[in-house]
Amino acid sequence: MIFSGRRIPAPVTAVFLISVSLSFATGKESFTVRSPAAWVDVANIQDAGETSKTSSGGVSTTLLTDLQTRVTERSTEHYVRLIRTVASQQDMEGLAQIQIDFEPSYQSLAIHHIRILRDGNVTNALRPADIQLLHREEELDQQIFNGTVQAVAILSDVRVGDVIDYAYTIAGDNPVMSGKYSGIVRLNDVSPVKRLRFRLLWPQKRALFIKKHNTDLEPKVTPGAETEYLWERRDIAPFESEDRVPGWFFASPFVELSEFQSWANVVTWAIPLFRFDTSFSADLSARIDAISKSSANTEQRLLAALRFVQDEVRYLGIELGEYSHQPTQPAKVLARRFGDCKDKALLLTVILRGLGIDAAPALVNTDSGQTLDARQPSPYAFNHAIVNVRLDGKTYWLDATRSLQRGSLKQFYNPDFARALVLRDGTQSLEDIHLAPLTEPTLYVKEEYRVESLTSPVAFTVTTTYTGPAADDVRYQLSRISPEKLGKQYLNFYAGDNPSVQALGSPKISDDEASNKLVVIEQYTITDFWKNSRHRITADRLVDEVQKPSISRRAMPLSVSYPLNIRQRIEFALPEQPDFSTDRLSFKDSTIQFEFSEGQEGKTFVLDYSLKTLRDHVPVNEIPSHLDLLTKIDDNLDYSLPMKSVQTDKDRSDAWNFMLFLTAAFAGGFGVRRIMMRRRRAIQTKSTSRLGEDPSTAITVTEDEQMLQHLLNVSCRCGKRFNLDKSPLREEALVYDGNRITVFRLQCPSCSADRDVYFKKASVDATT
């Protein structure tokens, strides 16, 4: 990952729907087989009873996680030993395939042993000739080439009840770190751990800064020629996360180690990496000159530069060796028309400076948010690069990896990264990226039903207006789908509640890029409008935003879509003007605000809803009251419009009888308001910023298994739940807003409609 720490490989416990590119490796991509180096303290496994046989059918346990690191003036070595039980057939499929990643351009791999313990007997399972070296390139489908090679050992004759024990050492430093060390030590796992040990040998004359998180565990320090730090835990319960946890929240205990004392030290390290050749190439000079001549207005020049880098330089990273952190020279990026986030950020910076605009690269973390303040300064605290611009006394944060971002600078919105380290001389600390609640809706849905009689078809028009970030998101989505397929998806969406609905042509799309306003108009007719003498409606654009989490009694905060501002207005144009009542409701806590009104405007009955979020999470102590508030909101999102069946021609008499019935119904308390039962919703939201529906609302997970768990609960718009055993499933990957996104496309076996579900992984899960 860009600007993220290389992780020392952990055992693979499962292989979950990962699309990879594999090829045989040659040359210096090799490994050796030898005993551990003399500096390694080989654990006596008898001390903790690690050889005890596991019972089948239980939970696989890590009996020993032994991590040892030695830092010297010349290099860094990482020793890893893992002993795990095979408790089930499912676990066996993952544990019987050992995978070790390393970067051969600066690292070497030595395998010490692979053993299988069964019934008190030890079998040597290390077969060097059978170990394959493969180009893993896990990020290839995310347009990232990082040069990682994987040593794969497939073990034979592994059985439930076995204990697998293997150890290896990886030696070498990424040259981009200039000999500086930083790392993260995780102190638990998703499976039970009998014994965990991390041992660090550190040069006496070099300073080391340690910061612990979610733990009181202190290392045992032993002075000597090398200072030894030892962290050790026993009988560790498995870590269990909760659903809908903010990406910046990490409940796991971990320790950060770094030679960087301050953020200023990180700036000093990073600025030389982002230096560029001031003698621009002819192409780069010509590009700057063309943008300069395109407008006399500085803002228009800035926007032209931004759109060129965003839209005409595609995202693709070749992050071999030091290029994991060091950007490619701008002239080369321009010539080949591709680059990763740091390449594009530096290219944009150079063009803007060439236009006389004050710009500088800035390092951010797409997950950590303001919790970056509590992190130990380190280059590995960041995983993305953007651009900081100062213009006319204002500060702007530009992300060159976005696509199709439109509007003026006044309409621009800050990315939700919260903190940034700006690479300017003199920078001493992180800078705040302010993200305020949205004052106006960025999604406004207007649904109009025209009821001319009790028996004639009802005309149904939907006008959806997207502005600001919502317009950018939808513009990106529309660039990936044909109008015909879009129309089919929209029609299926409404058919969930109205099977007789028919589309009157494809959706009409108008895009005002100058004001960043995108409007989609859909027109339908509904033949069978009335069901059981009424028509039921739901404020579907708000439904998913007020869904309760699956875990209500929580120890972790609840993530909330932020910033969010949605308005949905539903109008019923009726034949005559009845005597409708009016009503207003408002519910609010420190996280969310909901408003509702109902009334009439002439012959039109109107329901108006709005929902706004005020921050990105609900603290644990406020969750009970917040869930109560969600219940109140949810109870007011369903309505039932009554009718009286009249077996006569569609004429004014029908309309008059209809209005008499409506008036009587309202007077009698039957009402349009509130179905007095819980909603059983089958329809899903379309083209809105709902969780997991598009890249901007990708679901944050820490483990692959969480993706699977979520997919098992996904339902189609037709109301049928997807069956992963029968539903065609395709995995893709993309980069959106600096995040590596995994998207799974499911096809419903019932109606054949497609459903995309987007995920992103939290970034703090490296192991030193």
C-alpha cells in the first residue's frame, strides 16, 4: 500500500475470494534453508504446553506467535515462528498452505523449518524443491504493482487434530527509509492465542520511541551490547469486532515503534523524496503553458490543472522497492499518462507551481481520521497523498486520484481525512482538514404521483438532483454504466413495490458541470396502483441511513455516514382538493437530525422528509438513546394512502366519491399517516450514498471474513436473498478517493438483477 508499512507475513487462515496474478519467479528471487541466526532466542515450546494435541471440531488456536526483530547499523532482520492447531476441515484448507511474502529487490528469505506434530510425533514437512516462488501481486487488480514475491509451501497429509509449526527469517530494509526503523506490533489475533511474544534487539546508541494503544503492557527491558525489549502475553482471547465500526477506531491492542520523534522529523525525511527536476521536459513545459494560456483567471487555471491530472492521467502504481514511498518524476508520469497517488500528487503540485500557485504534497491516512493525533510519528502512519493549495487566503485540499470532480473552488468540499502532514519546509505538526456538516441537501429526490381517477393508470415521475460530492459520486457511477442498463436497474427498483410499473423511456440525465449539479429524471406509469384499497409508500432514500446495527449492546462506537444531507419529497396530485390535516415532526440527537412534514398544496398532498448527520459516529455511551431515536424515525418513514373501490367509469363522479372517502377517512382518524406496524421492506435504495452501495460509502472491514459475513446477508431489490452457492459472484478492485476498494458483483438467481457491494480494509493491521 502506498505510504503504509510493509507487513511481516502472518499465517493465512483462509483464502477468501482473492483474485491474484501468479507466475513463476527466477533469478535473485530465491530463498535459503538454514537454522535461525545466533541472535534468535528459540522458544522452548514445552514451557507453555504448545505440543498438546488439539481436539477436533473446536476452534483453531495459535499456540505460539513468536516475533523477533533485530535492528543493526547494516540491516534489519525479522524472525517469525508460528504454531497453530488444525481444529476443523475448514481450517485445514488454509493452514495446510503456508504463504510467506517478501520483496526480493531488498529482502532475503530464509526458511528454518516446517513441521507437523501428530500424536506426539514430529514430521519434517519442509520440502525445499516443492516450494514455489510466485509473483503474488495482490494489488494488481487495484492497479498497483509492488514486486512482492510469495514463497508457497503446500503441505501433504495434513489432518484435523494436527499441529503445524513453521519458522522463517526475512532480512533487509527498504532503501527509501534511509536506515530509519518504524513498525507496529499487534498484541492479539482473530483466533485464540496461547502465547504471544515480541522481542526486539535495538542498538544502544539509537533512540527508540514507543507508543502503546489499548494496552497497559510494558516491555521487559534488558540492557547490554544491544538493548532487548520483550513483550509477552498468554491466553489471549480472540478479537471480535462489531459491525459498522468507524474506520478510525481500533479496539485491538498494539504498540508502535519508531525512530521518528516528531512529525517534523517525518517531513524532513519526506521532502527529499518529493523533490523534482526543475528542468521540465518539453511536454511538461508545454502542458503548463497551455493551461496558463487557457484562462487569465487563476482559479480557472487551477481547475484545468486538477481536471487534467484527475481525468487524463490514469491511476496505476508501480511501487517496486523504494517507489513504495518515493514518487516518480513528474515528466515521466506525464509521458506515460499513469501514476499512483503520490505520482499524481507531485505532478499536480509541479503544474500548479508552474502556474504560480502555492501548492505542496500532503500525506494523509484514509482511515485514521483525527486519531492520527495519537499515533507515533512515522512514515507508516500514512497511506495516501493529496495536494495542499493556498490561494487568496484560503486553503484547499485536492485529491488527484478522484475522477470527474466538477464545480468551482467555492463548491469544493474537503475530503474526510481529518488530518494531513503538509510537505513544506518548516512544517512541525499535522494540519486539520475541517469537515463541516452539509448545510444543504446534496441529494434531493422529488417523487410525483398524478392520480386522475380511481381506475386509470397513475403517472409517476422521479426527479433526483445531486449536488456537490453526491454529484461527483453519481457522475463517476454513470460513467461505468450504459443508459439502458441504468434504466433497467431503476425499473427493477420500483418494481419491488409496484410490479405493474412500466418505464416511459430511459432516464434523462442533465449535468451542469459548472455548478456541479446533476439531475436524473425518470418517468413511469403504474397500472395496478391500489393494493388492498390503499397505496403504501416509503421514504426509501432515508431507510438505509437509519437502519440499526446487528449488534446493539456495543463496546465500540457506531459508524454514521458523514457528512450526509438528504431530502425526499413525495407528492400526490389528486382530482379534487380534500380537507387534509397538517403535521410536523422533528427528532434530533448529537449525531443525526430528522424532520418530517405532511400537508397539502392545493390539490396536492405532500410528504416531505429530510435527514442530516452531524458527525461520523455515535459514542458508546450514547448508543442506547440513539437507537431509540432511530426507532422513532423508522416508525415515520411508512405511509398508507387509502382509497375506496368504485366499480364505475373513470369520470368526475369517481373522483368525487374518492374525495368524499378521503375526507371521511381523515376525519375518522384512518389517515394517510403512519402504518401502525413495523416495515417489512423489500426495496433497496438506488443511486444514494448508502453504506456499501458505491465506492464513496464502502464498508470498512478488518478481516476478509467480515466481507463474507456481510455478503451472506445481502438481499436483492426484488426481496430475495442472494445465495452465494448459486448466485454468480465476481470480484473486482478499484481505487477511489485514495482508498483501495474491493467490489463484489452478485447476480440474483430470481430476477437476474446485479448488485454491487463495496468494501475497504482498515489500514492499521501491520505486524512488525
